[in-house]
Amino acid sequence: MTEATRSYRHQTRHLRAAQTRLGRWRLHFLLLLKRWAWISLVHGGNFIKRMLDVLVAIVALAMAAPMFIVIAILVKIDGGPVFFRQKRVGYMGREFGMLKFRSMCVNAEAKLAGLLAQNEKAQGITFKMKNDPRVTPVGRFIRKASIDELPQLFNVLMGDMSIVGPRPPLPREVALYSVEDRRRLLAMPGITCLWQVGERNGGAFEIGDRNSIDFDEQVLLDVRYIERQTAMGDLWIMLKTLPAMLLGK
């Protein structure tokens, strides 16, 4: 074998090895590109939703600041602390402290056990009482207008909640959930949702009475939201929340 032949074969082996490495790098690059495309597809909507939540929360807090001050003074005059932090269950069963303007007497939780027999909700999972004696005079007003929920904008900024999503339940409520009921824990909990604005039939301009919606229907509406949620859908629910509040729905 001549020197030229050995040199040619050596160069050929190097060329083939280089082509093999290039092919592997190209394959790794394509796999990485597909992986990032999939991650973007799956999590891109969540990123947009989170950015929308933060933007809306900041704007809403800035606009509502004067009202916050007035409500805080009224609640304080009514006696007790301004804010009430309650343990709630959020995304995938994670517990967090949800903020509210205090609308009940200071020892409201201790009095609940004695009132459960008067629960107006047939299923007994959630609690509703028309003339709840624990609610303060100021509390009746801010609850009717849903103003007591506004401090949850801070929960949105902290990442515990979203603007739109299933309402976060109490731990004692989740303990009574069936497997089907737990489907509502598959999304970040929200300040407002479909049943909060009374949208039962999917009507674009539909605003109804949320108090007439029982627990089973709440779950169905929450699941419907989770399965079909979009950024535009969230914006529309936000827009419908204000008139729902003003109408006392």
C-alpha cells in the first residue's frame, strides 16, 4: 500500500467521523428545538395569563387605592383588624392564606360550628346563610358589592391566585370533595370566575345571580372554564365582573 493510499484512507475515516459527529449534533439540536417548542406551547399560555394577572392587579390596586383607604377606616371603626387572612386550598391542593377585608366579627370562625345546621346550601359542602349574625354592618355592604374580595389582588401579585379562576375552597370543604369535585383544583384559583358573574349558558353578555348556582353547577362551570380558558376569555370575564358587582349579583 502506497503512502498516498494510506493518506487517502486516513482522510476518509476522519471525514466520515466528522460527518457522524455533525449528524449527531444536528439530531441533538432538532430534539432540543422540538422540546422547547413543546414547552412554549404548553406553558406559553400560562406565561401570558401570569403577565395579564400582574398587569391587571397593579392597575386595579392603583385605581382602587382611595377606596381601600375608606373601607379600611370603616372596617377599623367597626371594631377589630382591617384584614382577615383565611386558609384556602389552591392549585393542586396547595394551601395559602387568602386576604379579605374583614366583614365578620372577630370570633366568626369559632361561631361557625353552631351555625352549620342552618346552612342554606343543600349539599352542605359550602356554607351560605342569608342573615348570618356574624356579619358586621359594614361587612354587609362590602360583601354585597364584593368589595371585601379586593385585597386578594395582593394574593395575585404573590402568585397564590389569578384574576380569573375557580374560587379557592376552604380545607374543610375540600375534605368533603368527591374525585370529580377535585377537578376544580387543576387550575390556579381566582378572584372571579364564570359562576361568580352568573354565566351559566355561555352567553357573551350573560350576567346572572351567583347565589342561585348550587355547588354541583359551580364545579361544572369551573371545569368548563379550565378546559376552555383563553386570555381573551379571561378578559371578558373580568369586564363582566364589574357590572355583576354593581348589580349586587
